[in-house]
Amino acid sequence: MKNKIIFLLLFNIIAISCDQDKSLEIASKSLTEGDLNLCENRICPEITINYLEAFGNDEVASRINKRLNDFIINSLTISEGSSQALQTIEEAASNFANSYFEDKSRFPDMAADYFAEVSISEIYNTPELICFEMRQYLYTGGAHGYGTTTFLNIDPETGNEVSIDNIVNDKKKFIAFAESKFRSQQNIDKDQSINEVGFWFEDDTFYLPETVGFTTDSLIFVYNQYDIASYADGPIELKIPLKDAKPFLSKP
């Protein structure tokens, strides 16, 4: 009987240990042009990548890392379609540097060097939802560079992306609620045309940006440059207190 009890205790300890080993964890990582072999003996464009990598639960972590890596690879890809051939972040960074070398050889009098900065940070983490903020800014010639901010919402149990349709109870009511907050922030009367103050909403109708982010106390909307306004207007951001949005949300 005593041996049976000891065996059961050991079995439970092992089972708990296995569960702990499968718990999802997220670590910070980085890569710069100094990490690239092709930049050892030549001047490279400045490349700064600060990102996250999930580990612990292999299946879930693999799904998350695939989405994060795809964002970085696509951000660093200048030529359309070439990102499909790139498998790693290092390959994408090397490809960006090679694009610079090619353009520099063709146009030796280029006024400025290329520049790339990509960052991914975790801004919300609960057992129901993880939100990643993903930023990228590239300069590849011309009058100015271009950057974007997007959000990736993930179910930590599965590693699958959670769309806005899975988060809100009634999308139509939620859009109306968000529009009222947007109009209030931009000082647009409810009976006034939403584009009257200079916005570019298609058909003069408010709509949500492509992604919505979460922090511990806020719901965040970001319209990037050219989404609803000119480049000079910069990104348009709307923050709504999470407590005000809660009635419209199924999660978090």
C-alpha cells in the first residue's frame, strides 16, 4: 500500500511537470545588420529588428512564431512576391541588404542609405487572449519612408489568430459605438459628414481599421498613413477605455 501511494505521488509530480513544460512562454530576441555575414566587410544599411519568440508548447508556439516571422519577413521585403522564397528572419534581412547593394551600384549618388526598423511587443496577455503590437518602418529612397502599426490577437490555448468577429458580440453595434468615440475625439458632430474635416473614409462611412489592439485598460484602433488621411496627417489613433467597451465584447 505504501509503495502504491509513493507511485501515485511520483506519477502526479511527473504529470504536473509535463504540464508545466508545455506552458507557453515568450522571450525577447533581436537582430541587426551586425549579425549578418554579408555585412562583415562592407557598409550595410541600418537594420534593427526587436521581436518575440514563443516556446514551451511546441504546437502553439509554432503557430504564433509563424505569424510573427511572416510579419517581419514581409516587412523587410521590397520586391513583390519575393517574400515567399524567404524562410527566416536572417534571410529576409540579408535580402533587404542585398536590395540596397544592388540599388547603390546602379545609383551611386543615392542621397541616403536604406533603413529598416521592425519591432514586435506584447501589450496584453491573459489566459484568453494575447495581443502583439507590430511596428515596421522602412526607408528605401524617395522623399520619406513609410511605417505601419498593426495588432495580432492570439488565442494562447491554440495559437490561432482571433479576428474582431470573434471578439465582439454584435459587430454592427460595436462599429456604431466606435464611431461615436471617434467622432467625439475628432470633434465631429453626429449629424456631420465624417469626411468633412478631411478624412478619406470610403463612401463617407466610418469603418474599423484592419486590426484592433488591447492593453490592460484600453482598446486601441490605429489607422495608418493613407488609410483615412494624408501622409502628413500621420497615423490616426483612437483609444477607448476597456471598461466602456466591455459590454460589446465577448472576450477578453
